[in-house]
Amino acid sequence: MEVTVNGPLTEDENLEDWDWTPAGEVHAPEIDDRSLREEAVQIQGLIGTFRPPEHGVLVAGFADPLEDFDFGEKLVISSQGHTTPQAENVLVERIARLGEVALDLLRYFSDNPGDRSAHAEQILGYPLSDINKLLSGSLSQYLKRNGSGGWECHPWVLDQLSALDKSL
């Protein structure tokens, strides 16, 4: 018995009188999706491993070993008349090319060793995500994380920052 209803049911029609036949179960096709799942696991493992590239001018000779430099004899006179070893000039130039935000962060952590990135966000006003990208990216060579999770400059960075400040 087939029942067709056009429009809303009226009070005279009783649903209990209808003869219902259940539909058969719908079977989903079986598909081997292991390769897709493995790819998804691999991609999820790569999330968060992005390291932003360091932008700036490449300093010639910076990758050379430092034992090639004779720190005592090779002196270069800066524009301010100060004499500094050539290797230090290379480091100062490299730090100067990091960019304004990175320099602000280096100066902040040189003045406030042990502070966390959230403190720098509150003081400097830069977004926390940008600060963390720089700390784990281009500034990772200049800063180290201490046991309490704060950041501090390597000792040699303080000298380079003061040399940079003098040259400005």
C-alpha cells in the first residue's frame, strides 16, 4: 500500500493506520585511505616547524672560520674615528641589518635579561607572534633561553650593540 501525502495532514488521517516498510541499510563503499591518513599525520607533524628566513644583506666572509682573522693586527677605522677589529665590524653590520623590530628586541633583552616574550610584547607593543618568530628565527643566534623560560643576550652581543649605538 502506497500513501502519498500532499500538504499537511488533517485530523481525519491517522498515522497509525499506515503500513510502513523500513528501507534497507545503506552501505558505504570501503576505501583504503591509509596513504591519505599517513600524509595528514606527516603534515600535522610539520606544523609549527616553520622558520622564517633571515632577510637582509649577506655579509661576505661571515661564514668563514674566525681563526682566519688576526684580531690584533687588522683594524678598521669606522666613520666615527673608532678602531675595531674587522670581525667585530662584520658582526656589527650583520646586527644592524636585522631590522628595527629585531634591534628593539635585542636592546630590550640586553636591558632586561630573563624577561619573557610576553613582557617584551607589553613594553614594545609588537605582536607576540612576531616576537616569537624572531626569537626562534633570526635572533636565535644572538639570544638564549634561560631555565625559567626567559630570554637573555649572549655576552658578546652586548659589546656589539654598544658598538652599533656608538656608530649611529
